[in-house]
Amino acid sequence: MVMNENGVIREGFRMTELGPLPEEWEVVRVVDCCDFERGAEPGSNSYNRQGNGIPFIRVGNISTGIQELLYTNSNNVKMCKREDILMSFDGSSGVVVKGFTGAYSSGIRKVIPKMSHMDKTFLFYALKTRFVQNTVEKYTTGITIKHASKSLPHIKIPFPSLAEQQKIAAILSAVQEAKEKTGAVINATKALKKSMMKHLFTYGPVPLLEAENIPLKETEIGMIPEDWEVVRLGDVAEDRRETVDPKKKDIAYVGLEHLTPGTIRLNNYGNSKEIKSSKSKFYKDDILYAKLRPYLDKGVLAEFEGICSTDIIVIQPNKRLINPQYLAYFIHISKFLDFATKSMTGVNHPRTSWSILKTFKIPFPPLSTQQKIASILSVIDQKIEAEENKKRALEDLFKTLLYNLMTAQIRVNHLEVEI
């Protein structure tokens, strides 16, 4: 800690406008040590999604981390490379990113260090600190569209020696790299799951190399193993129509906001005390399927009893015929998603309905085969969940280290760090 139990600054530190910092550290205004090159708007007539011209980066892209396939064929652009630092000052103000290539909009500025003793990676992380984000927020104006350019002269960052900057940057980069690698594992495992679902619901729980040896038959839903049947969803499940008054219960409540797209696991829920109107009742092994905007692919398997929004269809599987986990996985395959999406009615709040969904025809293997398919997919889900937990832990570690390193709560000036 930089202050003792009596609130006195520790020896070797001094009070600055950013709080207690080491005596040898400076505090600098970013406009004094960096140029902020504003992007340009080439004109909407120059935009296309056919890949003609230069990728165009908007504030929405850097705030989500997704570079959409929008291009511009205008010459009136400002360009950035992957290693360049971009910072948004309009819309989602204060977002700081690297890794984009192309032209960037006027709501974004490219941050260019102009001091030889400033490490660019350190600068990137320093712009993500609470010091900077609080300043950007303080000077942001506008209601519908936020503007934060007035914050530029007021943004200040801590400025240790170049050697210490490089060590801080190396430590934070190591955690960031670990987080990105974990994210890549998550994406690869999700891709594997998608591929395995297609395989399992077509051939059953057999190795990929043995699939060609499985005797198949032609059906109205395509080729399936000979010992499988085809049934309507309504033949093996029904919608539960039990409602309760939440004021009379102290029980778990599940709303649409609690459902995570693409997974059968319910990771979050509220309490019925927060709800006023009557809700649908569900029980363990029921499937909660979001009928509002079904293209969001929200459907989970209940592991406990509770109540849910009336915008959720409570599907009760007939457990004598179908494994609830098998059915919960099946409703996430692309064919079912497409069917539910095409069945939507309404413009502002498009919904599907059980009366339509129950007509969908599904592959119906023996119960023992269903259980094996569900078990295989469950193992993959456990891997995804473990990696997601690891990623969250790394994100928390990064935030803690960012604060402690940039405030010198943790000093690395005497450490041997590979740079």
C-alpha cells in the first residue's frame, strides 16, 4: 500500500492529481505526448458490403470488438493498421482498442505517441485506466449521441521511466495474451460442438470415421439411422400452461434476460419477489424456450422449480419417450432455429408459438441413444464452461493488475521481466 494505516503517504511517494505515485514518476497530459488523428466520414454513397474498397471501422465496431464487412471506395479516408491505438470520442466514448485495419470514422481517433521515451503498449493500457475513463465520462456531452472530445485536454496518465513502462506493459500483455488464447479455445470448442451436433443428430453417437458404416434410411427430414424414427415435437412433449401469482411465492424467477443464447445451461435468474403479474410455472427437466425473437436461440433445461416470463414457452418433455437433455440440445440445431424464426408473427415484437413449434419433425432414436448423445454434448459444454470461467478469472486479474501497476501499488521496476 502507498499509504500507511494512519493515512500518511509512504516514503518514496508523493501526492499527485492522480493520487499517490512514486516520486520519480511524472503525470502527463496525453495531448502533450500524443497526437490524436481524427477519422473521416467518406460519405454514405461510398459504402458497400460487397468488399469493394477499404474496410470501414465505426464506433460500434470497436465497442463490440467486431469489424463488420462494411467497405468504402472513397479516397477521403484516414487509415489505421493492426498495431495502431484507436480511441472513440463519439457514441461509446472512451473505448480503447488495437487490432483493426482499414479506414476509421470521425468518431474515432488514432492515438500516436510523439515521445521517444513512451512505450506504445504502455500507452495503450494507460488509456484504459480509471484515471482516463473517469475524465472522459466527466467531460462527455450530449444525450442521444455522446461526445467526449472536450475531455482531451484534461486526460492525464501516470508516466514512469521507459524501462518501468515496458515491464508494466509486458506483464499486462502476458495476461491479455492468455485471455485471448482462452477465448480462441472457447470459439474452437463451440465450433466443435456445432459440428458434433450435426453429426450426432444424423448418425448417432458413433466415431466420425465410422459414420459411413451406419445403415441409413431416407425420411421426410433426410437420412437417419435405420433404427430411428421421425416424430413431431408435440408427440413427445407438451407445453405446460400452469400459472402462479408470484406475490404468493418466494421462488426463482427466469426472464428472457436470464437466458444465454446457444446454451442449454441456465446460469442466472432472479427472484419472484421482484415480479408483480402472474407468470408461468416450470419444474425440473422442463425446457424454457424464448418465443420472443426466437432467432436469438434462447432455450435452456431447467435444473430446478421456478416461474418464468410469459414470453417463454415451458416445454414439458415426456420422459418415458424422450430424454429432456437430448431435446434441449436439439432445439439449438440450425434447422429448428430457422423453422422457429420463419414462424414469427408481429413486427415490433416478433414471436413464435407452441402451436407451430409442436409440428416440427425431429429425429427420434431409442432412449438409450438419446442419453449417449446428450452425454457427449454435455462433456463439450463442460469444457466450454470451464474455459469461460478461466477467461473471466483472467479478466478480473487483468483489471486488478491494471489498477495496481498503474498506481504503483505493485512495483516492477526491480523485477527481471522479459520484454
